[in-house]
Amino acid sequence: MAEGFEVANVMVALNGDIMNTVPKAKVTAGEIAVLQAIHGADAVTEIEPLGIAKQIKQGKALVPYTMRAERGRLEKLYGKAVDGNQKRILEALYPGAAARIFERIEELNLVPAQFKTGCVPQVFLDMESERTKAAQEAAEGVLIDDVTVTLEGADEGEEGFPEVQGDSLFSDDAEPTPASVPVSAAPKRRKADPVASLS
């Protein structure tokens, strides 16, 4: 059972158009996912987390905020929204009446740039740091089964062969396969002469 849903104030770029944005207050994490599905993954910006909503108003009463209550609220707001294939977006994102709905903003695939300045949760800063580190490592070399492979000469436009740092990619007794032979050592194919093939 949900202990409440994290809510935030956001800006929504309608149909992904940054020149046509509207503010939405007290939007749940589950609703942010719906807005992204409708308007585009980067259409929800200026996210300002406010806290956890533990109750929802139903009629005149406040009741505990459950998955079913949130699904019903989202159904009223977005139940008729369809994708390009005329499939209901809400049903695709949260299938069934008792679907599990995103409770926390950190569950969503967001980037720090989507948050209001000064409101980026630490978890997103950590994820961005990990992405940056992975991108730097990828630029330096590729890790394959605990072996770093770097391409030499690639930036000079030469046909390079991966240099292995660490254990060899091949066992000492194995014959090199065509894929393991450097490009410069591979036999060159001759191009067929179109005129010669006609005679």
C-alpha cells in the first residue's frame, strides 16, 4: 500500500513546445509520467518537489492516498488521452485498476536539467555524475569482460586495431579468427571489373 505520493510544482511544454508552457501545481510523480507520455519525455521542466501527499480529497472527505485512489484521479484527468496508434496512454502506462503507480519522483527517468534551479534531489545529481563518468570512460576505452580495449589511430583516420590492456582477448593456443586479425593484415579483396565481367 502506498504511504503517499510525492508531489511537485512543474511547467509543462504542451506537445513538447517550449514556447507554449503551462504551470501545474501539486502534480504527483505518477502524473509527471503521464504528462511525459502525452507531451514528450523532456516536456516536464522546472520540477520543484514539495513533499509527500498522504491523503486525497474524495467528495468532502479526506481519505488515505492509495494506488487505487491515484489511478482513479489520473483516469478522470487523462483517461481519454491516446497515443499516435489510438491506444489509451494511461492504460499503457498503468494497466489495470490496481496498477502500481510511481510514488516518488526519483523513480522517474529524469535529468537534473528538468528541475528548478536549486531543487535537484541528490539522487539525480548522483545519477548525472555516474552518466558523466561512464561517458568519460567510454571516450577513453571500452571495457569488455574486465579488459579495456582502446582504439589507436581512430582520431587520425587510420584503420586501427584495438590495443589490449590487461589479459589477452585470445588464448595463447587459439588460432586468430578473421575478426581477430588486424585490418592491415587481412587479405584485400579486389573489386570486380564491370567491363571484364561482360566479356
